[in-house]
Amino acid sequence: MSLLDVTGLTIRYGDDVVVDKADLYIDRGESVGLVGESGSGKSQSALAILGLLPTRASVSGSVVFDGQQILGAGEDTLNGLRARRIGIVFQDPMQALNPYLRIGAQLRQVLLSHGLAGKEDADARVIEMLAKVGLPDAERQFRAWPHELSGGMRQRAMIAAALIAEPDLLIADEPTTALDVTVQAQILELLEDVRDNTALLLITHDLGIIAGHCERLVV
């Protein structure tokens, strides 16, 4: 059985169909690329998997994660999966990170909310993760505000937040689009290095990125 099995996923806003009967599957530890032109519904599909679409969206089909139907599941079920078993890295970390919380506090919140660490050792695990994703002087970045980091550093912090709970699946939604070419390459290599046995769904419009970092391609 696949870790994630999406069949017939259809997303509508009123009479407009933005995703029409999409299918994809991901096995444990596998790296899969999802490609398509801008506006083709790639990000909408990712948000639908996590139950994060706005209430005005109408979603049908099937999303089975580790044998459990999660399309249409309640918030309690989805909150138990988000971050803990399915992590996500968004295109723009400045919008995804909370500007009112220091970096360390945001990662600590993931551990504490899922009961993965006590207050005593949560900070040490966060600093260890920040160092693992290559942030220089991890203890200083732990205390930093999001606006104090560069774009590449913020994206590393987002990857740390997405992986700190050791999820089974990581969804990376255009994780390098807002970065320059050199930093793009660093972030993509980082995703390969730190995800261990975490399956990866890499969403992009760049076939070159898929060719270098994914085992399969879904269009």
C-alpha cells in the first residue's frame, strides 16, 4: 500500500474547475515530482491533501494517507497529521513564518503541540535541527525574528520546522522559486540530505529540478 494515494481529486470554486480528476501516489521514502504550468492547480492539490483549502472550495475524490481516508476528515484528525506526519514547505517562508514569534519558538511549538518533547529538551532539539539544516550559529538563529534572516536562511528555517517532527511525508511547494540560483541549488541539496526516510512530494514548474531530485514525475 502506498503512503499517499490520491485518486480523482477534483477542486471547484463555484462553477470553475481548477483541478480535474487528478491522480498520484507516493510510496514510503520515495521522491516524486509534481509539475505543471503556473495556475494548473499544483498548490491547490497540495493544500487539498492537508485540508487547508478555503471553505468556499468544493473538493471531491479520495485522499488516503497510510490507509486512512483524510479527505473531508475533521480538524482533530487533520491537526494530528499536519506537521507531525505530513510536513510542508511553502514557496514564500516570509508569509508562512509567524512574524510575531522568534524562529525557535515556532519550531518549539511543533514539538510541544504534538507531545514530542518536554519543555526541558524542546529547545535543545530545535537548536540541533537548525544546525542540521545549515543555519550558521544555530543558537543565535533560535532567538532571531523571521525578518532578521535572509531569504535562503528563512527557507532553511521552514525546512527545519517541516522536518523537526520527523514526518512520513514532506510536501515542498515551489521551495526555491523566490531564491537566487546559487541558493536554489543549496536548498535542493539540503532537502535530499536532511529528509532521511521521509517521502518527498516536490512541486515545481522546472523540469530540470525534477530530473535531478525525483524518482518519478507526475504532470
